Amino acid sequence: MSTTLRWMDKAWELTAHYIFQVDLPSWALKEISSKAFLMASNITTTISQQSSSSSVPLSINAMVGITILTLAFVLGFPGNLFVVWSVLCRVKKRSVTSLLVLNLSMADAFVLLSAPFFLRYLAGGRGWEFGSAACKLVHYLSSVNMYVSIYLICLMSMDRWLAVSRPFLFHTMRTKCSLLILLLVVWVLALLLSVPMPFYRRLEMRSTFPNNITLCSCVPYHWKSKGHWVFQYLFETIMAFLLPFSLINTCNSSVICRLQSAKFQRRAQGSRLILMVICAFAVFWLPYHIVNIIEVVGLLQDSKSAVTVAHAARPNVTAFAYFSSAVNPILYVFAGSSHIRKAGFSFMGKLFEATSSENRTPYTFTRSGHINRRCFTPDKRSALNTLSMKLGRLFKSKEKDTSGGVAGKEADVLELRTLAIQLN
């Protein structure tokens, strides 16, 4: 401070000498310089206070969103990377289920990279600071993740339905080429269905209350048209929830009915993990689509109260839906807890190998990408040979119409059922 005062003394001395053409005494120069220093300090303090006050205090909605997004990023990003590593490095024979889980985890990890942008937006209190392109891009990626997740779950459900209800068609269609084509279709379809999202987002300067500070916000924009407004939310709900879940429920209802039979009980464990993933997705995304429906109904009926309720609830339900990208690795850990003590960090690979339907079907994909058709164990091969011999004898006995008695026929039927259960 002493250096600053000396500099101010010299400045005022030069100003008085050259501008006012007077030589002031030292005591006057000191008094003037002290007042000038205090004025400068007050100006600096005022500017800093105004700069610091340009940040908006956190609201309850912002704190809830920050908590959910932080948990999603901390748990979900490393968790999904661990799933990707497990499938790529620890699964010896990659099944269709494990490849679908791999794509699902990659999509979840990718969308979680946008969490820091939203956290800065909510916690910084200074509005959106990353520009218009980032505003559109992060919402586009979130939309892509929504479609990819639900359509991959559809493929999982259809795969289980074919394995249980249509085994012969299942063996015919289950090839590496068909799987890669389906995965490509899912990603391309998700990218195309998400195209409207960037057009419905833009940056706007909005004033905040009670501070009345103008900040830049990344907000929905529907071209001042009710039709665009209704189209966006109705399109999302139909294409990303109603239609896919109708297909999922149909497939799983059929699978559950088939699993009531004793000979399919061994496949129930493989379906349990997929059912957990389906239920988790429904729980986290259902509130979001309910808010979409409320807003659409409010717009069509000109109900301002319904639209206001939807606007107030949307930030929280969106953050809640975002957490769905983090919950799947947690489900895999609970499902594979029995393998942790034996396999250690490789437990997830053991889980996917144990729950894959390919362990009981003639097609698996090795790490090199080759199809392995030798999936029958020696016991199953012998059971299959015995079953074929029994079937041959049964048909021959019918052709010859031998009188073996009812007891003999019942014994043959019982043995055939036992062999069928052993094969499954």
C-alpha cells in the first residue's frame, strides 16, 4: 500500500505542476492522494461486487439436478467403462447378449461425457458459457442415447423371445452378419430420430429473479408454433417409449409364459438380467414421458396450469432420466455378486457367459470374431444321440404297430421328456 501511495503522490504532483501550473505543499498532495486512493479502492470494490453478484444463487431444482448428475457421472462413467473392458477383455465367447450390453454401455458412457457441461451450467450460476454449438450437441447426444438404449433393450427382448419360443428360427437367424446389421440399424435409426433435437434448442438472454441479472440460457425453442411444440414431445414419447415398450412387453409376456414349463427353467436366470435392465429403464424414463404427455395435453387444451406444471417438473425428471445411464453397471454388479469371490475383477465376464443363451445354442462369437458351433458338452451329445435313437425306435414301433403295452409306451415317453430336459 505504501508503494501505491507514493505513486499516487507523484502522479498528483505532476498533475498539479503541468496542468494547473501550481506547486502544492506536501501535506496537500498527501491528502489528495489518500482520497484518490480511497476512491479507486471503492470503485474496484464496487466492480468486484457487481462481478460476483452476476452469478445467480442456486435454487432447489438446481441443487437436485447437481446431485443427480454428479452421482450419475461418478458412478456411471467408470462403471460403463468397466463393463466395456469386461466384455472386450474378459469374455471368452461373446454372446449376442454381451454384444448388446457392450453397445449399451458404450452409448451410456458417451452421453455421460456431457455431464460436466450441465454441472457447470447448474452450479456456476452464470448461464450457458459454451456457445450455441455445444448447446445443440449435448442435447442431441442425450436424445441419441435415449433411442439407442430403448432399441437395444428391444433387441435383447426379441433375442430371448426367439430363443424360447422359436428355437429353430432362432438358430437360423442368429448369425454374426445379422447381428452387426441390426446394431448398425439401431445406431443409424437413433441418429436420424434425434435430428429434430438441435433445431428445438437455442441460446436466449433471460433475466433472473430477484436479482434481475441477464444470463445466457440454453432453452427449448419451438419457432413460436404450438405444432412444433406438440410434435417434439409427442414424437419422443411415441418413438422412444410407447412403441418400443409395447414390443418389449409382448416379447417378455410370451417368454414368461413359456418359462412356466419345467424344461425351460434353466433359461430363467438368463432372462432375469434383461428384465432388470428393462425395469430400470422404465422407472427412470417413465416420469420424463409423463411430463411430455402433460405438456402436450396442456397445449392442446390451452391449459396454462398444466404447461406450468410440466415446465416446473421438466428439469428434475430430465436429470432423473439421465441417471438411467449409470444404473446398468450397478445392476450387473448385483446380478454377478456370486461370481465376485471366485473370479475377482473378471466376475462380469463370468456373468455374461453364464447368462448368455448361446451357451445352450449352436452359435457363439469368439474374440477373433469367428463363429463357434461346438457348444454341446459330451453329456449333451450323448443325450442327443440317445434322443435320436429313441425317436427312431418310437416311429418304427408306430409303423409296425407292435403291441408293447401301455406301460412300455409311457416309459418311452417319460424317458424322452427326461432327455429333452437334459438337453435344455
